[in-house]
Amino acid sequence: MPERIQLRRSKGWRKPEGAVVVSRPSRWGNPYRIGDTVHVGPAHAGRDTVVVDAAHAVRLFERWIWAQGRIADLVPLLRGRDLACWCPLTAPCHADVLFALANGP
């Protein structure tokens, strides 16, 4: 069963074979950072907003990825794969959105 993996820099740690890195510099990274002021689209009347926390960044990412029309790209590339990001496993993470989209019905 695929799962979300937290990337680490600790000595001896290795990314599991076959895991896909979805952290910020990758093509799957979340462009929304906590504290950034971002312009959000019509759903928010086209106004600027500050990303207040990780959960807010994840919600913005989910809207953004649907708007990008990249969902069809997700399924074949990420289905059944472990997804690795730097976020703690107990914190909200955009990898959870990717995971659900890629492995959902």
C-alpha cells in the first residue's frame, strides 16, 4: 500500500525505492508558502490573501492543481507510488492532496 514519506537529511537515511519526491522544487511542489501574499482567483473575488498556515497552503494548492488541468497527468505518474515531502507526517501537506487524487476512485 503506498504511503506518504517524510524526507530526512539524517545520516544513513535513504528514500524508499520507487518513491516520488513531491517537495517544492519538484514538478509536483506546492507553490504556496506560509506568509506569502498571493493573488487568488475568482472563487475569492480575485483578491490578495496571506497564506496563514500549512492547512491554508494545502487548500490553495488543491484549488490551483485543479485549475492547472494537471489531474490527468497525476494518475499514471503517481498512482500506487509512495510520495515523499519534507512536511511532518502529522501536519497538513500537499502530498496528501496528490496522494488522494492519484489513488482515489
